[in-house]
Amino acid sequence: MFRVHDDPFRRAQWAIAALFSSLGFQYATWAARLPAIKTHLDLTAAEVGLLLMATGIGAAASFPLVAVLMRRLGSRRLALVSALGLALLLLVLAEAPNYPVALLIMAVDGALVACLNVAMNAQGAELEVKYERNAMSKLHATFSGGSLAAALLASGMNTVTSTVIVHFGVAAVLLLLLAGYARPGLLAQERPAEEKADTAETADAPEKKTRAKWTLPAAMTLWMGAAMAFGTVTEGAMNDWSAIYLKDVAKASAQLAPLGIAVVSGMMVLARLFADGWRSRWGDARIVRTGSALAGVGLALALLTGGVVPALIGFACVGLGIAAVTPCVYVAAASQGSDALTLVATMGTVGLLAGPPVIGFIANGSGLVWGMGAVAASAIVVSLCSTQISWPTPHQVADADPLDDPLAA
């Protein structure tokens, strides 16, 4: 009988999945209690928007730090340290005494999210390379699973107590347990990159200085960063604005409005469970190009048509089409080195955290239809960016493990 602990690939896959789940869980935990935080700190809607924006600013500003930490610590240690920090930060946020402190906490949260995002995706990319199996899409599916689990916990905790610190305390314990579970199975680097550089031949000191000097990112890295940023803008904005669009624009009932998030999230999880097999069959380039075009065109047609049913169909197109974008871009970025992965992951974090407030600003000035139109345009931009990226060709993409492929006979 198959057992996870008998298979090194499975053991590492589950450990890395625990990291992805913890990031989704932590993000959704504090997001679910924003109304309570708003009341506690007596914030206006604009101040809540700036609070959300602070996470994106923290992620963007942390790029140089994340690059250095990746080289010094390696992905395994950086992932564990940042996961621990995110767990403890929930407790600090629950006790934030005023708005300026809350802004600082959320900026730190954005930086830690950037650290964990880079480190766990580096682990996922290394898993694919080491065992020659596609795994990244399923790992990203567990991020969505962690968000769902956090939403369910928040709902349950609200029935027991309205105290945020109790809820966040329970969530922090669960996050620490996930980190403890992940620790033994994570892939260990032979040595962090900076440590290797220190052992290079001393006779090559001038050359070593040249290698260590910071250089501008390659053009293809910038294209990957743009694809990642606009892809996560699409993903994040749909999660935050789909229910509001259904209620305020499509005039859906209170019972139907939450289905927007359910449709997007459900299709994303389903697509990510199958996407590793699709990557083996058709290659990452076609998956990203076709999927993001489907997301943009499907949502645009839904907005032009109007109504609840077209909106739900358009939302389903977004969930299905955008699901595999981030896993594929992360794999492509990792093949260019840790600095490229760090930049691309940071841009993805910024897009995910800053995208929804930006869409809110557009909606506030021109209406939510135009705001959602910007989401559709973001998906189209991803498709255009994908044409400039050097993707693995189908024969270079590792074959999916039959046990990992839901379509396998």
C-alpha cells in the first residue's frame, strides 16, 4: 500500500504544500476580520484601502532584502523564518493600538509575505527539477485551499466569540503547526548562494566582485514580472470585487452575490488540480497564452452582456483561465536564477495585494463596470506578455506523475 513517507517526492511535495497553505491561510485570516479591525480602530473606508495598500508597499519595498536573504539563507530557512513571522504577526495585528501602528504592521506583513512567496515557489520549482515531475499547479491549489480553510475558521470563530485576539491566537497555533509539519520535508540547498561565493578562488577576487555587483534585470525577467503582476491583479481583484459587482451592478440577490467568489475560487482550484497534466500535454506557453486570453475575453463579454448568469459564466472563465498563470511563470522565473525569481515573485505579491485597491479607485471614479473592465484588460496584458517569454517547450516540461494527473487512466 502506498505511503507518503516512503516516497521522497511525496514527502517534499506535502511539506511545500504546507507552506502554500499557510500563506493562503494567513492572508485570508486577517482579511476575514477586516470589518472587526475597522471597527476597533474606527477607520473610514479610505483608511481601510490604505491599510490594504500598505501590504503591497511593504512587499514592493522588500525586494532588495528578499534577494539578499535568499542568497544568504536559502529557500528552506527563509521559508520557515517568514512563516513563523507571519504567524506571530497576527497576534500583533490583533492588538494594534492605533492606525499608524496598524499601517506599519501591514507593511511588515507585506514584506514577510514576499519572503515566503519567493521561498516556497523556489522550493516548488526545485521539486520539479529534482524529481522531474510537474507539481507547481497543485501546490498553488493548496494556497486556495488554505484561504478556504481560513474563511471557514473565521465563520466558526465568529459564532463562538467576537474577540479578534482569540481568533488570531487559534490561527497562529495552526500556522505554527503547519510550519512544524513542513520543516522536515523541505528541500535543503547544498549551500546558500552567497556562501558558495565566499569559497570561490581568491585569485578571482576582481571577477567575484563583478559577479556580485547588482545589474538591471534582463528584458525577459521584466516580461515575466509584468505577466505575474497583471495575473495576480486579475486573481486578487476578482476575489475582492466579484460579489460587489453581482450585488450592485448585476442586481443579484443577497443569496446569489457570494457565488461570485465561490465560482472564481472553485474554478481556480479545479483547474490547478488538472493543470500539471495540461502542462505536460501542451506546454506552459500555450496554457498561459490561451488561459489568460480566455479570462480576459470571457469577462469582457460578460460585462458587455450584463446580468447575473453572464457574470457567473465570465467569472468562471477567469477562474479557469488565470489559474495556471502564476505556477507557470514561477517555474520560468526560477529557471533564470534566484534574483529573477525574487523580482517576479515580488511583483506578483504587489499585484495580489495592491491590485484590489487600485480597482477600487477606478470603480470609485468611473464605476464598477469600468473597474472590472480593467481586470479583463489585465488578463489580456498577461496573454500579450507571455509571447515575449521563453517558456519550456512541451518536451522539456517534466511528464506529470500518473498519480498526480487527474486525467490519467
